[in-house]
Amino acid sequence: MVLPITREQAIELLKKYNQKESDMNHYLESEAIMRGLAEKFGALDGHNSGEPDVEYWGMLGLLHDVDWALTRDNVSEHLAKAPEILKEAGFSPRDDSGEPDEEFISVVESHGWGHEILPQWKDKKREKKVEHALAAAETMTGIIYAYALMRGKRISDMQVKGLKKKFKDKNFATNCNREIIREIEKTGLTLDEFFEISIESLKRIKEEIGLE
């Protein structure tokens, strides 16, 4: 899949807005986990023509909250500005039929589907593998980062076993919806596999997100 902008350009697009460091970390974490998932699914598929595109999935993670800096003070508007921003960045190419192909934008929007706080999306349901993956990945970042902070910012020796305990503790990282994370099972992965992929993906970028 050909992306209209590079990763560096996507970073600059995000930095155009008033980003908090914690939000930038979240974007990078979501990108890393989505790349890890694409690599995993590619391996499972035997690297056939239907395997996920690592760069494409990574870009979805990186830009999934592209309008957050503009809507964080009025969360009900989250994702309302995303389509316009992404179209201006080139994410509305034309397919072979000459019609706009807005698959990337639709997947970005899908991570907000089903949320009561987003009235325009509360009745929509995710159905595609990539939609479940994105929703689960971006939600998983909150639990892992909170757990790492509790461990003195250490992620280098984080284990699945410890993360599972925190996942099961409903009083830990309460803003992270466990049911959304469980959607990863709809992609064919187990929770344990997802936890391992997520931890290993964030270990790769630990310095970028302030962890050790």
C-alpha cells in the first residue's frame, strides 16, 4: 500500500498542533504496537500477498488520534476533525474506479466506534481485523505505560505474567477499557500473544517514550 506521506512528515503533521508529551508518547506507542501486530500477522500468513503492510499499519497507529490536540478539551468532538486533516495530508487517493478511497480514514475513525461519549459513532461496530487491532493496540498502551511507571519506568524486564495481573486488576489504569483490548481475540490472537507483542514492541522504542 502506498502512503501519501512519510513517517517523518506524519510526525511533523502531529507537531503542527499543541501536543502534550504524553500524547506524543501515546502516538508512538500505538504505532509501535501496530507495526508489531502487522509483523506477527505477516508471519502467520506466511508472507503471502494478503499480509498486513507494516508501514501502513504503523501509520494508522501513529495518526489515529491526529485531531486529539484540537479536541481534547471537548472530547465529544474527537475524530470529527480527523478526516479533513488526513485528506489535506493526502489520505484520500483515488482507486482504480476513479472514486475516492478513504479506507485509511475509515480505519482511523473506527477506533472511536461504540464510545458513548462520541455520539456520531456510538452505534457503529468494528468488523475488520485492522479495526480490532487498532482499537486494542491504542488502548493497550495505557496499561503498559502505567505499569512501567509503577516499576520505576522500567520496561526492559517487563514480563507477560506481571502485565496480565495488572490487566485483571480493575482498579489499575481504570480508563483503559479491557473489553476493547479483548477485541484482539477477534483477529485470531490470544491475549497472551498480544501482551507479548505489545511489550516487545514498546521495548524497541523505550528511549523515545521515556522508559528504561
